[in-house]
Amino acid sequence: MDDDSLSSHDHPDTMQEQDKSIDTRPNVLENVTEPIVNLQPECLEQLKETDPSEISHDSDEVRRLSKHPLPNNDKEEDRLQAVHYFLKNLFQSNYIAPVQSILKDSNAQVLDICCGSATWIMEMATEFPLSSFTGTSLSPVCPRDVPSNCKFACVNILEGLPFPDNYFDYVHCRCILAGFNINDWNTKIIPEIVRVSKPDAFYEHCELDIHHVNTGPIMKKITNSEMSLGTSLGVENSLFDKLGDFLLSNKFITNINQQQKYCPLGKWGGESGKLNIDIFRNSCLTIRSQMAEFLNITPEEFEDMVNDCIKEAEDFRTYSKIHLIYAQKIVPSISV
């Protein structure tokens, strides 16, 4: 199914499963397309729309990732927290990999790479008090009320992870794919994740795709410009469908399972669609100055473009695309 060709008459409930298989190894990839579920009221209460006037537009602020255009400030933390609750409701869980028994019944070691707002890791640490959780970030993470089984470390993963081999039972990562290039993923990040993971450990990764379905001309212009801006900064925004390939290329990873979900982008999709479009809007406004300069318009004109895009999404019934994948490290065979 082409990203831009989904009929505007389609509804998430009628979307069919995508048939995508890779026969490099047996049972290696399962790709399922499903509609979003309804948001739960208790999670909606924890979400507040960010006031665009309060978003910092200083392009010189410390970046969360070395080449990523998004700033590292309180409003970006709020946006990441909104993304967390959006994804939690989308998948009806904080995790998809079958790790519940591992985390519940033993002193498992869990690593969250580039942990962002730290909401995910602190919720998981609270849910599984017998396991130990470590979050890493390029910049200092200072959340409040940190569970006693949760700690943080400033780490640049491109320089290696400061942990021993075969240490973690579960490695989690989300929303950082475009912050690194293909070579980073293939030669540094994935191998380092494999190194610190125990045999049979799970690796789970979730991403919100920059590309959308049923897009109008304004959305296409914003997306294409954002991709070009990213390219000029050394950021790659075309990797979302390639994470499975990265994992497949590593001989120490197996049992790769992938899901791809579509969520309405706009008020036409109900509460989930309204939250989704708010996340999209705030993501755009967070880099308003950079995008305006790139498009050779004023920041106010770019904000008007974003508002027009939101109206357009209602007419085109636009969907966003979310990727989630998990896999396991291979257990080495024992020679007899």
C-alpha cells in the first residue's frame, strides 16, 4: 500500500493486514497493521496541550541528539511525555515484547536508550519493583520522584555503552531512529545493543514515522521540507521502514516481530486523532525558526502553514504511521 494512496473512504477498522515476509531466517518477521484503540480517560487527564507561545524557538539550544533539530527544554519534555501516553494507549501497554514474566519474577536488568522525558522507564520501574532499570541520555535527566530501582546516566551511544557484555535482559528504545544515520545503526548502535544484551534478551523499538497517509499538498510540503532540513543537518528521515533490515543484517538477532499501525491525524479521528494532531503541531512549532529559515518565510508564516495543514488533514482524513518492532539476541549453540 503506497503511503499517499490510502483512500479517504478507508477507516482504520477496515484496513487489512499487510503481507510482508522475509525468508532469510525461519519465522523472522511478522508485520501486522491494526487500527488505534480508544484512549483511556485516565491517560487523557494527564495530557495537556502545549501553548505554542511557550515553546522555545532557540536553534542554538543543546540538542537531545548531536544532529537532531529538536531542542532539549521543558516544552520538548512535555511533548515527549504526550508521545509516551499516546503510544501507551495505542498499544494498550508500555511494552509489546513478551517480557512480563522476566520483569515480574526476577531481578532483571532493563536499559532504556535515549530515555527522553523518562516517563516510560519510571512507569516500568514502578510496575516491576523487583527489576532494575537504567536510562541513558545525551543530556542530564533529572525527573522527580524517581523509583529506587531506577537510575540514569549521561551516555553518547556512538561512543559506546558503559556496561559489561551480556548484562541486560531487556533493551528499550523509541523515537530516536532519525537522529542517527544508516552507518551509525549498522556499525555502532545495533552491535552495541547486542553486546550488552544477554543471550535470549529482548530488544524493543518504537517510532512515529515522519511520513503520513492520505496527505494533502501542504502536508507534503512540510514533510518534504522537514526531510530536506534534516538532510542538511545530517539527520536521516527515511529510515522508518528499515529498522527490521538493520536487525536482519545482524547475525546475533532473531525472532524479529514488527507491527505497523495507523492512527487518525485530526479531530475527525476522535480523542486519539486530536491528541495526534496536537503532537504533530507542537513538533512542527518546536522547530519553527529552523523551518521558516529553510523555507525562506517568517516564523509566523510557517505557523500559519501548520494551521492550514491541520485543516487540510481534516479534509483528506490523514493518518499517521507508527512502527514497533521487537527481537531477541540469539542464544549461542553449544558444541558437543
